[in-house]
Amino acid sequence: MSANREQFSSRLGFILAAAGSAVGIGNLVGFPVSAAKNGGGAFLIIYALFVAFICLPVMIAEMALGRKAQKDPYGAYHSLTGGDKKWSFAGALAVLTPFMIAVFYMVITVWIFGYLVQTFIGNLDQLANPDNFGVFINEYTVFGYMAGVVVLVNLILVGGVKEGIEKAAKLMMPALFVLLIGLVAYVLTLDNAMAGVRYYLVPDFSKMDASVLNGALSQAFFSLSLGMGILITYASYISKKEDIVGSSKMVAVTDSLVAFIAGLMVLPAIFSFNPNVNPEELSDSSVSMIFVYLPQLLLTLQADIGYVGASVVAGIFFLLVFFAAITSLVSIIEVPTASLMEAKGYTRKKSLTVLAVTTGILTVLCTMSFGMVEGLTKFTQYGGGVDKSFFDIISDVFYDTILPFNGLLLCLFVTYRWRKANLSEELTQGNEGYKGSFMEKYVNFSLSTFIPVILLLIFVNTVATKYFAISLFGF
Ligand code: PFF
């Protein structure tokens, strides 16, 4: 272990930071809406099974790898193979991916910040106009909001692991939980709320098909921040005394619980806004839910609690989403930050500056690809002649395609190259009972057999459908 590597100050700090990474925009709106559309309770059960039996072993493997190597993802793959070129490529991909996803996520976080500020200055009525979003994202003020987010994220990251990442998580995660519970308690008092709860919880297994299963697994994978190098990096900041399996379970449970509870906020609110709603017709996109549908819904609360009251509720909602987004953004930018510090010997400040400039340029290009600049908006075409913007490409390539591929490489690396015995060895540190346990057998078996196969199928299917418009397996 490098003598002066930064460390989280406690297990709780690490768990909150990892949970902060996992709990993101996807949990708060994307999850509830896709659960409601895809079988309610049935989706919840399937999702929980995927988290427990597929995602948890991958999460454990990422953390074990990071703690063993005490390095960023590139450094981890590189050092554990003595510089093997093939595996260093996997490491490079595990650093490039978070870099690009950070750009994609930054764009959305900037919009959330903008909506938060607008709500606070009393403009909820304007945000509730369905045309507002299209105008908002194409106004130059969006770059002002972007500057705000960049400064905040960098102020956190420059503090380092203990004073920056951990402190921010210790502040924002409990706050997020309190805000969420407060909103759920309020929403459940609204007329018709129970219809939403019923729709959310009652299982409908008839909706389950290959595409729903694929969607649920991809959502779980993304939600737990897998394949992004984040958990490798965060776990490189914990001591050998920590129980990785136990911590992974805590992170997975916290993330899933927040997603589940968010459903108790979103669905009742939707049903109270429109008792005749057919959730199947709701938009699949979290973006249009957050920025178009929900502001309209939030404004209608003024009939009950007045304009100021509705604005307060909306402000709490956007603050909640903002906290979730910031802790995720911090975690993802920490990966290339750690890599630059390791590979180039840069100081934390210098790494952050380089990244602020490079991600900043790409974020500006993405921001301008929603209509501001024609060449970026219709950047290219694929998938059967569909126009794709600069933003779409980053999201399609890195979020949809490379993420499961990184997961696949990780499983293969850990079990066949680093080897199961070494994985077990690492996981036994901090958890004496691990060796010989059912958990050990399950982790070793699943990571070397069916999990990589599933991730490979998802990857191949995504490539075929996204880029060639060919449906291979019907999902
Ligand atoms: N778990 C995060 C979410 O559900 O939104 C995933 C994530 C995305 C983490 C982007 C970090 C990030 F930058």
C-alpha cells in the first residue's frame, strides 16, 4: 500500500460516499417511472433479484480490486498484471468511461441547478410552461449555471477524500434522506395518492418480457455505479480492516431503498395530479419527467398550499435531485482525477484543473447540441438513419454500450486473470468468515460464469440495435 494514499476516515464515510455515488438522478425519477410502467411490484421484485444476484457480486469485485491495488482503475489493471497491454486497455477504458459519462451527467446536473435557482427566485409558474424547457436549454444563461456546478464540484474535490468527498457525502446524504421522507409524507396526504401507491406496488407479471428484464438489469447496473471505475477508486481509499462484502451490501440496500422510496413520492404525486393517468403513457425519459411533467404537477399544488407553498415543495424536490446529482458527479470525476495524479504525478489541484478544462469543453459542446448549433445537434446518423446529436453519441456509446462491456471485462479480469483465490484472499481481509462461506462460492461462481455471459449478451444486443437497427434477441 502506498504510504501516503488518502483514506476515508471511517467505514460510515466510505459507505455514505459510495451510496452518494449510487444514489443519483436515475433513482429519483427514472426508477419509479420504469417500475410503474413495467409491472409495478413485479418489476420491484425482479429488480431486487438482479441487484442481489448479479450486481452485488460485480460491486464486490470492483471494491476488492480497488482495495487490493490501492490505485485508480488504470493503475489497478496495470499494476496487478505487471503492465500487460491488453489489460491496461481495460483499465484505460475504465477511466475514459467515467470521464465521458461525467460530461453527459454534468449537462443534466446543470439543468437541475438552473431549475433549482429558478424555483427559488419565484419562477415556478414559468418552469411549468411546457415550452419552457426547450427555451431554457438554449439560452446562454445555461453556461452561468454550468460555471456554478463546476465550481461547486471542484470545491468538494479539491478538499480530497476525507475533507472533500467524505464531508460532502456526510452532509448531503442525510439531508437527501430527510428531504425525501418529508416529500413522501406530504405527497401521501394528497387526494388520490393511494391509487398511485397501489399502481406502484401491485405486481403485474404479464408485463415481463425480455426487453423489460434487460431494462431492469441495465437500470440496476447503472444505478449502482458499476462499470464506471468509481467503486474501484473509492475502495482504494479504504483500509484492509474494512469488510468489503458488508459495505457492498449496505451500499446496494441504501441505493435500492432510496429508489423504492422515491416511487412513493413520484407515483402518488402523478395520480393526484391526474387520477385518470395511464402510467404506461408516461415518458420513458427522466429528462422530460423532471423538466416538463413534474414542474406542471408541482405548480398545481398551489390550489392547496398557495404559490409560495408550491414553490417550496418544488424547491425541496429540485434540491433533493441536485444533492443526488452532485454526489454522483463528484464520484465520477474523482476517477480520472485519481488517474492523472497516479499516472502523471500531478497534484490534485492540477488534475482537477486539467479535467475542469477538458470536461468543460465537451460539456459546452453537448450543451450546444440541443439546438444552439446545427452541426452539433445533427452531428451524425446511425441506427437506421436516426439523427444523433453530440450528446446522444456520448450517451449511446458510453452509458448504453461501454458500461456493460466494462462490467464484462472486470468479471473476466478478476476471476481469470487476477484469479479467484486472490479475490477471496482480499475479501477475507476484514471479514474472517468469508473464506468457505456460501457467499464466497456464489461470488466466485457467478463472476466466472453467468454474469459475464449476461453482460456479453446485453453488450452485443445493444450494439446490434443501437448502431445497426437489428434486433437480435427481441429485447
Ligand atoms: N448511480 C448513478 C445514478 O443512478 O444516477 C449513476 C451515476 C451516473 C453515477 C453518473 C455517477 C455519475 F456521474
